[in-house]
Amino acid sequence: MAPISMMKLRPLVKKHAGRVRGVSFRPTSSQLFGITSHQPSDGVQREETQRVLLELQAELAAEKLKRKEVEDEIAAEKTKKQAVEDKVAARKIKM
């Protein structure tokens, strides 16, 4: 049987379901980001985020296209260089 002091404390102790908060010395998400993960974002913020995302995706696509063009130019230059080297080698063989 539990001691009387424990019987008196038992109703004061609450049992918490879910995660325990405030135990760590690390900063909380609300301290880092200014909002909690449970707060709904408003429509304006969502639209702005969507706009920025679309701009960044368009910028990324443009950069990928530029990179492809540069890679194609490099490949063409390598092909030309190889053709010149082949001609030089062919001339040396004829001599």
C-alpha cells in the first residue's frame, strides 16, 4: 500500500499525453521562426511564398538552359579540336 504522502500527491500530478515541452535547453521553434508549427499561415503569406517559389523555379530552368548551351558549345569545341588533331596526325603519317 502506498504511503499517505504519496496518496495526497497523486491527484496533483497530471499525466500528459503526447510530447513533453520545455525540458531542453535548446531554443523552441517559435523562438527560432517566430511562429509555431500549429499556427495556420494566412493566405497572403501563402500566395507570396508560392510566387517566390515560381520565380525561383523559372530562374532555375533558365540557368539549366544556359548551362546546357555552354556544355553544348564545349562539346562542339572538343569535336573541332579532335578533327584538327586528326588532320595533323594524318599529315604526319603521309610524310
